[in-house]
Amino acid sequence: MAYPSVHKLNVIHLNAHSPSIGASPVAAYVRVPFRCSIEKLAVVAAGIITTADCSIAVALNGSAISGSPFTLPVSGAAAMTPTAKTYANEDDTISFTSSGASGANIPATFTAVLKQA
């Protein structure tokens, strides 16, 4: 099957892992490797949230990114596009902090899609 579009070489996907987004949440962090714009943020849970959806707060150097927080439903995957253009510099930090989810020790992988400036 042919790909519907070409993936640009100046767009990269960086991943961060959290061992728990459930009852005892652990934040995940990504170091920004170059000057860029933040195009999309996503999360995939590696387990089942039992009753309540998970709220994911995303920040750049401690300041909330527009459109944050976003909700990870019980089904286990979600994505967010910032509502305002957000730029980052080399060595900035993107943090993913979960809250409100039920269930114990549910791991998750967070992704930041960055477009090099």
C-alpha cells in the first residue's frame, strides 16, 4: 500500500515514557533537541484505565501549552494540537503530567511532534 503523503525530514517524533498514569501518576519529560514549533502531542496507554478518564497537562519549561490539558479516555489513546503556535528552543523541556485516572501502575508513552525551525 502506498503512503498517502511524504513525511517531511524536518519533522520528528520524540517519545517519553511514564511507568504510571493511574492512581500514582509519574510525570514524563522530553528534552527538545533544536529550535522548533510543537505541532502535536499524543499519548497511548499500555493498560486499561478502569473508571475515570485521565487528564494530561502538558507544559514547556513549566508553562502550560495552549490547549492543555487534554483528556485520555478510558479507551487508551488521545492526541492534542496546540491551539496557538508554540515555539521551543534547544534544551527546553516538555513535561507530561497525568491526573485523575483510576487503576494502578498503568504505563503510557507520550509523543511530541516537533517541526524544526
